Amino acid sequence: MRGLRGEAAIVGIAEFAPVRRPDRTWMGLEAYAELARLALEDAGFTHDDVDGLMTGHVAESGGLFAPGHLTEYLGIGSHLSEVVDLGGATGAGAVLRAAMAIELGLCETALCIVHTLPRPKNPKGGGPTFRMGAWGSPMGEFDYPFGAVGQNYAYAMIANRYAYEYGLTDEQRAKVAVDQRTNAAANPKAVFRDPIDIDDVLNSPVIVDPLHMLEIVMPCFGGAAVVVTSKEKAKRAKHRPAYIIGAGENTTHLSVTYDPSFTETPIKAAADRAFAMAGVKRSDIDLASLYDCYTITVLLTLEDTGFCGKGEAGKFVEEHDLTYRGDFPMNTHGGQLSFGQAGMAGGMSHITEAYLQMTGRAGERQLRRCDTVFVHGNGGLMSEQVSLILRGNDGMPTYRSNIEPLPVPTPISQPFWDGTRQHRLLIQRCDAGHVFFYPRSHCPRCLSNRLEWVEASGKGTLYSYTVARRPTSPDFEADVPFVIAVVELDEGPRMTSRLVEVDPDAVRIGMRLEVVFDDVTEEITLPYFRPAAM
């Protein structure tokens, strides 16, 4: 598939902590300038580096010439400026457009900035007023007069339709809010940090059947900015770059009434395109950063992004720990349900959290490994969808200090290494059904030369190991102590590898293992093993 080539990377972020009752007001341009300053400082860049601009809105522009207002105020010259209006998907959409512009050579470094902050009172009066839709708006004419106003009613109707088609309990929805509150408790910036349980969620007031108050985001104020730059300039960033290797976007409707399906959403097309473009599998994802305006949004997103089957999300969240300590880390900042939803900046929080995790700066909630992240933004009434896949491989391997030594494939072994590049563990099988490893021209059990490559499960058992407490060669001097392992695959063959993501003193023969891949260079990906998730 043609698409992004990973030539653009996130290198800096800034975020105002969301607040319910701000202690100050901001002019819109003033807030943009401060967010830009902080994000560029985080990246180690200056405003002279910026030549692209993606934004959501500029209040002072009155709806016209927003890029001109902002570039003039910031003192930058933008080779490509874009006003992104995708609701909660605006943040992801801005980063996607920045990556596209950089890969096309239209700019080198783009600022993506959105905020929702209170402005000073206009001394001459005026200001935003709520209207029942602009004249001629189908939604204003055919939805609003019947009380179908805002977002709550629409997501509640989606939840009811989903429960009718597939079955869903209140407790399953509530589990999403509970796990995300656990994450928020480890995030000093989160608005809501007090622990809750399922009973707390179900005892909170019902706002729109079937959704309770603690299943619905609480509006607040905040803002965020992201710096996206070229692969070449990313080399001088202060922190590890997060390369944008896959993306997808899909918009199908505005009013929920005309959504083609309440239960099969436009998320699927966006996510499928992102994964196909990136060439990664769902199992490669270390963190799922999913837009969560309502608990039902998360459940549908889990299904339509392919992390579980259709109709299985309720069971999935019951069976998995979605916290930063769990087997399926999701929204480790607390999600907008607990972190807070600062208008269009709320969606950007899923990107800033991804970058904090990928650069090892998430504090108490830091994941053991965060190299590949799936981010999804949702706008409107399940209307506008943007998926991103970020990878933190910055040219150095994840699990060892030096690139060398590397295997040199032969014509016989090349398919094995082609497989690892795709994060697939391949072994050979002969026409008599014998499977074996390493790669050979003939079966070692019957000498048949009628062979095929088959994908192994990636699961196995530790057959034996040793902890290298002194370097086995100068190339591995900085790695000690490390665990050299013989792994017995579930399919039968053994292979040499290294154990990672485990305390060497906790290793035991017989422990269950699963494969994990380290993209060492563009040509070579090494298969390592880690303790299998229970």
C-alpha cells in the first residue's frame, strides 16, 4: 500500500493541565503562543525551525483567515497552513496532515496546536451564543426541534442499539471508566483522580439512558501542541522521535440518524488503512490510545480497530486489565473520562500521552515497553475518524546497546528474515509434516527437499538459559547483565534468543514465553522473547 513512509516524526509536545475552573483567562492568540513556546522548547527547536502550521480555530479571527492571524502573531512563515475541523479527531487529523506535508516536501517542521480556554469578557459585549443550527442546516431543521441536541443523546442511542444487537451489560461499560480512573490516579495532571469502582459508576445519576454521569466526559479547559518534523531534523531532537508510520481517516455522516450503521462505525476503514500502511499487527501495539468521550465509544473502537471481534468488546474489557499495570494498557493518562476533555484539545491528549510513554516520561504510569502505539481520534457523533500508528524506533535497537553484530542472511535463510521484518516468526515444514529450525535446504529428519515456510505461534517455553554477567564479546559490553535463552517453540523446534522485559533473577526454566521483535535496522529485525501475558 502506498502511504506514509515514516519520514515524519513527533519530537516535542506541550499541554496545559486540564482544569474545571481556570484561575485565569487567555486571549486565543496568547494561548497559542505559549503552547508553541513550550512545545518547541520540549523538542529543542526554535521558532525559526517552524515552516508549517495546523490548528483548529483562532477565536480572534472571527472565522476568517485563521492561519494569517496565527502566523503573524507567532512571527513564523508557514509554507503550508491548515485549519482542521474534525471535532475530537482534530488533534490526530492535524498530526496526519503535518506528516503528509513533510513527506511531500511542502514543509520541514510543523506546529499542531489546539486549545479550549476561557477568554476575557469582551467589554463591548457579544460573544458566542447557542443557536439551533445555522439556517439551512439539516440537523438544525430536522433533529434539534425534537430535542436531539448535543452529543449525549446520540451516544446513548448507539449504546442502546449495540446492546440490542449484541448484548451489553452496564457493568461492562462501567469497567472502562473504572480502569481509566486507575490510570488517572497515577497522573498528576488528571482532573479526576479519586478511585472509583463499578458500583460508583452505576450509582452515579443516569444522564441519558443507559449512560451514567461517570460514563460521560466532563468538559473542562486546556490546550496542547505537538511538533512534527522531518526524519533528518528529528536526529537533533532532545527526546526520542515517534515516527508516524501509518494513518487512516474516514468521515461518513453528521447526524447519528443517518449513520450507515450504529454498530459498525467509520472507525474500521480508518484503522484498517493505518495498520495496512504501517505493516504492523494488532499484537505489536504496546499502548492503545483511544478517544473516549463515552464508555460506549471505547467499546466500539476496540472492535472496529480490530483488537477484538464484533460483539466481543464487553467480554474483552471484563477479561483484560486496561490499566498501565495490565495486559492491555489503554489510555494510560486516564482517558478523557478522568483526565478531562478540553474541547478539541481533549483528543490531542491521546497523542501527548503516547509521546510521553514512548520517551519514558510518564512517571508512575510508565509502561515497561512502549515502542509502537495506536492512536485514534473520534469527532462528532461517531462521524469523523482518524487513526495514527507511531513507532519509536529511531535507528537504534530497543533491546541492546549496539547494532552490531548482525546476521547476514543467506538465500536459504532470507525468507526467515523477511518474516521477522513483518513481525512474523516463520519456520519450515516438509511434505511429511516435520517442522524445524534453523532454515535448511533439506529436512533434518527425512532429507526431503519439498519444504514450505509456515508461521509459528510465537509462543514457547524456556528450555534453558544463562545470565551473562560479563560480556560474551566486546559488542555486548554495555548490555550486561542479559539473558541468553534456548526457547522451545510450541510447534517443537528450539531456537537461540535473548529474554527481555524481565528481571534476570526472576527467570525460571519452564516459564512461558512470547516473541517480541526488535527492528534493529531497516533490513534486520531480531526476534527476542519475553514472559507471556497471562
